[in-house]
Amino acid sequence: MIGDMNRWKFALRIGLAWGALVAVSAVGKEARPPKWSRDVRDTFFEDAREKLEGPRPDYAAATHLDDLAVVSPAAEGRAGEFAWSKLISADALETEVKRLNQSVAGTVTSPSAFKGGDNEAARRDFSELAVLFAVTAQYDGDARWKDAAAGLRAAFSRAAADAKVGSDDSYREAVARKQDLADLVRGGRPQLPRAEAKVADWSQVAGRSPLMQRLNIAHQERLTKWLANAATFRRNQSDIAHEAQVVAMLADVIHRESFEYWDDETFAEYAGALRDAATDVSAAAATHNFDQARAAIGRATKACADCHDGYRG
């Protein structure tokens, strides 16, 4: 589509240039049209439409000027990379890491509590942190902690996997990551092995189950309640926009290659619908549009309900 649009724009510019030259030649009653040499005439098409391929862009259907703009390399992401900025801002990534720092501080407190069930909450937090740092490492723009993000991704991914079982070893690992996270938020840089920014297998970054738990919290305990009426929407607009971006990011991650059900077309459809609805919720919150936010959360709820009917875990 972009290629077709660019060809139309090119033809349009040629036509405008030709028209401008003719108009200039017509200024003044005594002026005569210039006589162009063959090499100049050959620069232009007799009818540019005959040289174009593909359907003509529907300019009337565009909702705003950005729909007609050529997407920049920065917006698309570097060659071969996904433009995460389409789903989550750099500020939202940083804010979520800081919030999880507070959460981890409350779930990694003692060996007995950890082995008594807090390991599950820590696993969920560590899993989300691993994804956040994976996204940060390959973010298509500036993002805080980007230089250390790949190593942090690997460390929190390992801690999440270990926290599946509450034990002395997994608790020690959790304490180490808790300290790393606190140091990071305070402005330090944990001493961790370097890692590649590119993720070859997203299912190795975090398990699907804890990410689904996080999505469930976002939808049922936060977004649905904050969008119950216009008053709660107004009070929580900033948090709604933030939480919806986190949902959009995670919804995209859970149907990437190698995750369970990643090649199931129906599951991918549900995940994609949730991602798109969450993106619309965030946009509506940012523009103070309660009705649009309500409509979008309704689509998100439907995607979640349809998915839960056929998939669990």
C-alpha cells in the first residue's frame, strides 16, 4: 500500500511541476508557451496513470493527514525489528518497571512467605520485567536502561523460571534480582553478564501463564473498574492510558512464535483483537474520550471472554 501511494505521490508531484511551468509561461498577455526540447519532454509521462500499478489510494477514506504520510524508518523500527513504540511508550516502560520494583519489594520479604505462596506473585512480576527489558533492549527509540536491558532480561527471565517453585535457592535468586531492580531504579547499573538484544525465542523470555495472569489483573481489576463510569474514567485517565499500553504489549508478545498456541489462528485472532482494543483504550484515555474508551474496553472484554472459553493457562 505504501509503495502504491508513493508512486501516486510521485506522479502527482510531476503533474504539479508540469502545471506550474505551464502557468508561469501563461503570465502576461503577450507571453507565449515555451518550446521544450525533446530531452525535457521525455522527462514527463503523457499520462502518468498508465505507468502506475496497483489500486489508487483512497484519499477520501483517510481520517487525518498522518494516514497519507510515508511512514518513517523510525516509526517502523530498524530493519527487521518491530516498532514497539506503536504499542507502548518509553515513559510507560520506565513507569511499569518502577511500579514492579515496589511490587517485588512486597513479595520478596522472607523465605517462609516466599515458599508459602509469594513465589507465584514474584514469578509473575519477574516474568513481566523480563518482557519489559526485552522490549526496552530493542525499542525503536530512546528508552531508559536500554544499554543494560538485554542483560536484565536474561537475569529476570532466569529468576522467573526459578520462582515457579518456592525454595531456598529460588528465594536467594529472587533477593538478588530484588536488589538489582532497586539499584537500577535508584540510578545504578547492576553488574550482570551482557546478552544479545535480539530475542530468538520469546517463550524463553517468560512463561505464558504468568503473563496471562498479568493480563487478567489489568483487565478485571483495573481497566474494567476504571471505565465503569465517566467519573472513575476522569479520575484514572493517566493510569488507564498506561495500563492499556502494558496490555497491548503483552497481548502482542503472547502469540509470538514458540509460545503455546502461537500458530493457532484463532488464538492469534483473539490476542490481536485484545492488542488493538487496548491500543484504542489508551488513545481514548489520552484524548479524554470516555465513549470511545468504553467501546474499546468492550471489545477487549469480548476478546478475553472468547479466548477463555477455548484456552486456559
